[in-house]
Amino acid sequence: MSKKILVSLALLMAVMLIINRKEAMSQEHDNKTVSVKQEQTKEVSNNKGASNQSIDTTSDNEQTTSTDKKFLEQVDLSRYDLILVNDSHAFSDEQLPAVTGIIDSNYQVHADLVTPYQKMKEAAAADGISLRVVSTYRSVSYQEQVYEQSISDNINAGMSQQEAEEETAVYVAEPGKSEHHTGLAIDLVDQLWLDAGKGLVPEFIETAAGKWIDEHCAEFGFIIRFPKGKEEITNINYEPWHIRYVGVENAKYITGNQLTLEEFVELVEKIQKEKN
């Protein structure tokens, strides 16, 4: 074979090698392009799924809001068990219904809460909690005695007249402004707390009974009337022992949405005004 032929063959092989390499590089580039496009398509698909999921969540929230609104539109604020008594809404003895009931042998209450209270007491007993009533209905005249006695006790404890009145105002409602006038309120602790000689103090929530009442009272139509963190609204310090009957559905809504009775009444009035 001549030298010229050998050189020609070598050149031909080199050219073929270059062509093959270019084709390989081109194929690799195409594969990468396809891969990138697939990832982009997958990402777009996932984003669409996330977008759809977000829409579904919004739809659920709208449905919940609609359900709440429908419930609030049907609340009857004229019902006696939703009567609001506080610094701005005084109560007179003439407003008390003639029909009353008795719980725990000798405590007078509004008739509507007798059965719910008994059921709650039985449920607590099943969980090892022995509920005991401390106070229920108090007339306006009796509240005057309670209020004056509290001031007197504070003075005897070393407070000035002004200090005694201010301290009493924190924990004792003025006559005519106490929920106990309605027969719908109960001061409730348990037998262990009473046996220990302890009074109505916030530390009651640290007991098994205090926690049980807080977690379960709404199931029977009661709310913690003066919840923690809402003092600026109720103008009464946190009282984990003071429960108020408002009916099961109302109690569950109020408790579930962490409202006070004041906030609930205001919300109902707003929703019903918008409807009309």
C-alpha cells in the first residue's frame, strides 16, 4: 500500500471520528433538553396540583364561614339563657323567671339548667371528679350584702377603704351586675378542693376538677364565663370556677371560638343586622 493511500485512510478515519463525536454530543444535548423539559413539565404539574389544593382549602374555609354565619343568623338573643349581665347591662329581681329549680339539695337555679347540671355532674363522677356547688342564685339585695362583706374583709386584712373597694371590684360584681342574679350561673369546684379549705381562686384550674370543667362544661351547655386573657372585655378577672348556662349549641360555639358572652352577643347582633 502506498504512502499516499495510508495518509488518505488516516485522514478519513479522523474525519469519521469527529463526525461521530459531534453526533454523540448532539444526542447528549438532546437528552438533557428532554430531561429539563420533563422536569419543567413535572414542576408545572405539581404547581397546578398545589394551586388546585389551595383552591379546595379556600373553598372549605368559605364553607365553614357560611356554616357559622347560618348558625349565628338563627341565634335567638331574646332567650333568657342568653341574657347579658355585666357593668353595662344591669339586672333586676323582677326579671327573674318564676319557675326555678334546685341542684345539690338546696341551691336554687333557673329551671333549664337542672338537668344539664345533673348530667355534667354524673359525667364528672364517671371520670373520678366529685363536683360541688359553692354558689348559685343570689338576689340583688343579697349581692349587696356579699359586696359589702368583701369590702369589710379586705379592710380587716389591712387595706384602706379605697384599696378594699378596688380589690372587691376585681372579684365581686356590683349589686345588679352579677350573673348570679339570673340563676344561670354556678360557682363550681370539687370535694377535694373544699376539703382542703381553699377558696375561689384562679389556682383551681391547676386541679383535675378545674381542668375537667374547662374541657367538658360546654358539652352540657355551660361556658367559663370569665375566661383567661379576656379581662379587658368582661372587666372580671379569670374565674375558672364560674360557669354560665347558655345552651349546648351556643356553649360549643362560644368555647370553640374562644369568645366571651359579650363577644358572642356582639357577633350575633352584627351578623343579624347584615342579614336584615
